[in-house]
Amino acid sequence: MLLTFLNTLATIISVISLLIVTYGVLVGFIAFLRNEIKRFNGTYTINNIRQLRADFGSYLLLGLEFLIASDILKTVVDPTLDELAILGGVVVVRTVLSVFLNKEIKELAEDSSSKEIKEI
């Protein structure tokens, strides 16, 4: 009974992960369209697309966090070599994305603070 519950919980968490990523894709696509409209209006800046990438990456990272939780539960229930390999792969992808996203967010924050200093 516990194994059935854990499998069901892992499946629910996987679905939540997919919903988060899908929502992030929709939000990102809408922001992309708005950005392209700004390009036609002449109000486009490169910071818009950088902010879009950072926001979209945040949704991807959150979705991957949920996916890691789901994979951990699946590995506890059925600790096969395949499950461990999948878990390891997801953790590696999440780590690489996190490093680059954090770098991008830091650069955006530095750009914003330097603009504020110039305006003062």
C-alpha cells in the first residue's frame, strides 16, 4: 500500500512539474510576442530579451526541482540503475541551468543598478 501511495505521489509531482514548465512556456511566449511588438515600435532593448530568458529559466528550474523530487520518490520505490541514471541526468541538467541562470540574473541586477546610479 505504501508503494502504491509513493508511486501515485511521484506521478502527481511529475504532472505538477509538467504544468509548471508548460505555464512557463506560455508566459515566456507571451513575453516574447510583446518584445517583438516593441521591436516594431522602436522601444526594443536587449535587456528585455535577457529578462525574458531569466524569467523562463526560473520556471524551468522550478519544474526541474519538482521533477527531481518525483524521481527521488521513484528511485526509493524501485531503485534500479535506470532510475538512478535518470535522476543523475536531471540533477546535472538542473545544476548547469542553475549556474547559467544565476549568472544571467546577476548580470541583469548589475545592469539595473548601474543604470540607477547613472540616473542619479
